[in-house]
Amino acid sequence: MSDSSVRRFLFEGLDIRGAVVHLGDCWRQMQAGRDYQPTVAQLLGELAAATALIAAQLKQPGRLTFQLRGGGPVQLLVMDCNEQLQMRGMARSNPVVLPAPVPDLLGAHQGGQLMLSLDLPTARQPYQSYVPLVGDSLGAIFEHYLAQSEQLPSRLFLTAGPQAAACLFLQKMPDADARDADGWHRVTQLAATVKPAELLGLDAEALLGRLFHEDMSHHGIRVYDALPVVYHCPEDWDKVRDMIRSLGRPDAETILAEHGEILIRDDICNRDYRFSAEDVAAIFAESGGRSLN
């Protein structure tokens, strides 16, 4: 059974909603064979938790991709997740990345950006939006993004370690002040006391009970069923063969003559696809030798 999930919850008397994200096996599989430095892995794990949180809100089939790009020592973070919460991701960084403030790591002041791409089968092209990297943590960057996109105050508490990544999310709904003028302030102050070890080590009910015991007693918290999250990076040889076919036979044979094989690197899934001269000949034999050039 997966130990990676998103669990939504609602403060029933306060009109405040939230979610607890815990990524265990999914996060460990995403790191396997990557040798990320701890600082890079922590950022990527926090991005994975935030992406799972937002993808869990997709109302129709689609694929959500977040990219953080900048001029810092961590040049690229990518996380990609569909409505079934099948996710994958990667980081690209300098060979050595020392601990530093998040804006410096990501090059926030050198034009760093958070890009959202939402690819829906019903849309002719993906929806894309860009926001500057505003905030001193990945949680703050996503709070700024959500304030821009949803116009609702939100708080995100993110953490990640070698074995797990986690997120506690809170969002103030339109009727919150009418229900309890101090509710949002009180709940966010309590949430801000959460420790990384609690986020990583407690299940949703235990975490909410630890942080919001009094509000659970007075107002009640409804915790919804877990939505499982899985790492999903299947091999796709047909897609790669189509890429070679689209090169055309002359260009494919030129690459073979220079390198002895065609090597296609799939960075996000950490996988190499290798094709010998015989493999390439078979690809063009299947397509009748026709070039798509």
C-alpha cells in the first residue's frame, strides 16, 4: 500500500479548508539513482509536495507542470503531475550547492520565475502562467502564486528529507471572517508552530489533533479520504522511435556514423534510450523507409 497521499480537511465551523500531503515511497523513487545534494533534494521534495497538493484540485483530466528557473546554483526544478496524482520530477544544479537562502539558491533576483503549465485534452494548447519568485522559502513562493491565481489567503508549510516530503496547507474561504473574526489568525498561528519532524512523521489525523486540538473540539474538522500519489515514469519506446523516425533516415544515419549509436536521454525519468544501427534500420523498415522531413 502506498504511503504517499493527499488528505483534504475542512474546519466545519470556520470556513477554512486545508490539506496534508505526505510523500513517502513516491518521493524515494523519484530520488533513486540521482545523487542529489541534500540542499537540492530538499527543494525538489518541497516542490513535489506542493505540486501534489495543487494537482489534487484538478477537476478534469489534465497534466500540471511546475518549473522553477533562475540564475542561481539550482538552475531548474521541474515537477509534473496529472489528475490521477501520478507524478515525476527532476532538478538540475551546479556540481556543488551549499546551503543558502532559497532566493539565492534559485536566482530569484536574477530573473528567476515560477512557471505553471496546465495541459488539458480539451484545450488546443497548454495554459501557461509565469510569476516571479517572491518569498524567502518555497512555501512563501507558492503562497504568493496562490494569492495571484486564486485571490484567497493561503499558508503552506513545506519540508522534505531523504525518506519523505510533506506539506500542510490552509486556505481562508470567503465566509471565514463572518464565521469567526479571529479564526484565520488563530489557526495560522497554531499551524506556524508545526515542526518538520511532525510534518514528516505524523499521519493527517494525528498532526491535526496535535496542532488544532481546541478547534477540533469546538468546531470540528472533517478529514476526507486519502488520495494516493504515485511515482509514474514508464518507459515509452514507441514515442522515442517516433522521434528517430521524425529525424529522417539521412540524419539518423549521420548520427550513427559519428557516434556508433543513437542515444536519447530522458532527464525527467533518469533513463537512456539506446539504438544500434540494426535498431534504426528496423525503425525505418517499419515505416517503409519514408522520411517525415
